[in-house]
Amino acid sequence: MVDWLKKTELGIRRSKEAWFNKIAHLFDQGSIGNETWDELEELLISADIGIETTDKLVDRVKQQVRINRLAEASQVKSALKEEMVNLLKVPQKPTISDSVPQVILVVGVNGSGKTTSIAKLAYGFASQGKRVVLAAADTFRAAAINQLEYWGKEVGAEVIAHQPGGDPGAVAFDAIEAAYNRYAQAVIIDTAGRLHTKFNLMEELKKIKRAAAKHDASAPHQILLVIDATTGQNGLTQAKYFTKAIGITDIFLAKLDGTAKGGIVFAICDALNIPIAYIGTGEKLGDIALFDAEAFVNAIFS
């Protein structure tokens, strides 16, 4: 059985050492004063939780303190943990997970760790004995096709690719068709990620989405946005463009282990109201964790 808490702890180690340990130690004292609240706000903002989300979080904790008449630091700490978990528990949108094959459309800007994240997902499916087909629908870059083909060999997944410059929608269609023919359980579609603010790219993503629906009207069953955790608040801007264009169902927060500002997790859940499905916890194929709000908060305070 995979120890998600252990993986999560590894993923936020840098953030914990830089900020979250300091937050936890605020509550080592016996009582809470105005200076404690000010310091808490400062640390939360420094961890990249963001000003608005920090204000919301602290206000909720203060409300608990007033209503429940909490006086001891340990009680306030418990209230903070509870409100952190509540903030991260974004309801999952309904998906048809029992469809076979399950079609996952993966989007994100270039450099976000999108292709590596796809490899991790494929590795996870393959480790469960499932057959996976990868669609190289980022046809704008020959290097992207080559990279996906490399990862396909590494994880034992078939890669469906066309020539560079080809129609991305046709690649997605052919990959899903191949998955049906080979009785595969999952299709993961890679996409282009340049110029995320540009109209033409978003239109291409819409075309890929429509192509996926030709085989199964409910496909894609998951539209997964990969965000590079090291970009911090910039990731929120990217997410808003993609969500508006094609409707993101879940987020894969990549490279969480590479940043000391893991508080971006809270900002994403609060600002976007989109659930985080996975976090990247390292560079190896197995360095991926299912996101769990309670495990994440427990890892912060453990």
C-alpha cells in the first residue's frame, strides 16, 4: 500500500523547512496575542498562500476562537489545521471514471512539467497492470513528440504520433481508437503549451476536446491542468485562461518538491475552486502522490 503521507512529506519538505515549521512553532507558547496573529499572517503570505487567501484563513480561525472561546495556543493550532483542511477540500466534479478507456486530456504551458507528469500518470496505471495509450497531440514541437515517445518506452505505454505540424485533434482521435482496439484502460493526451494567452492555442485545445468526444460523448473524462509549483502565483493566471477556454476538472501540481513556497496549494484551491488531484514529489516516475487535504496539512504540522 502506498504511503501518501510519506510522499506528501517529501514533496513539501523545502516549504516546511522554510515556513511551515515556523508556523507550527508559533503555537508552542501558552497563549495567543496580537503579535502572534500578525506573525502568522506574515508567514502564511511568505509561504505563497497569497494575501486574499491568508486573510480568509486567519479570519476563519479567529471566528472559531471567538465562537468556541479558545484560549490555549494548542486549541488555536487545531483550529488552524481544521480550517486549512476545509480550504483544501474542494468538491470533485463528477467524472465518468468507469468508462473504458478513461480519456485524460492534459494541458499546461511549456516548461510546467506536463510531459513528465504524463509519464508519472502512465507509470501509475501500468503499475496497476493497466494498458495505457499516450497521444502525442503537441504536434507543434518535434521535441515534444520525441520526449513522449521516450517516456512511452520507459513506462511500457504505446504512443500514437503523427508527423510534426499535423492535426492534434486527429492524433487524439487515433489514440482513442487505438485504445479501443487494444482494450487499453487509459488514454492520456499530451497537448501544446505555448502562448497560453493566445486565442489560437485555446481553439486547438477545444478541437482536441471535440475530437475525443467523437468516440465517447462523455470524453475527455478528466481535463488535467499541470501547474509548476515553482511559478507560484503566476500559476493561478495560467489556470484561469485554461479554465475559461476548456473547463479544467483537476490540477496536477508538479515540482512541489522544488519550491519553498508550497502554500500555493491553498491559493489554488481558494482562488480557482478546482480540486488538486496529484502532486509531484520528486524527479522519479514513482514520485507522485494523490492529493489528500488532511495528509497535506498533517505533513505541514508533523
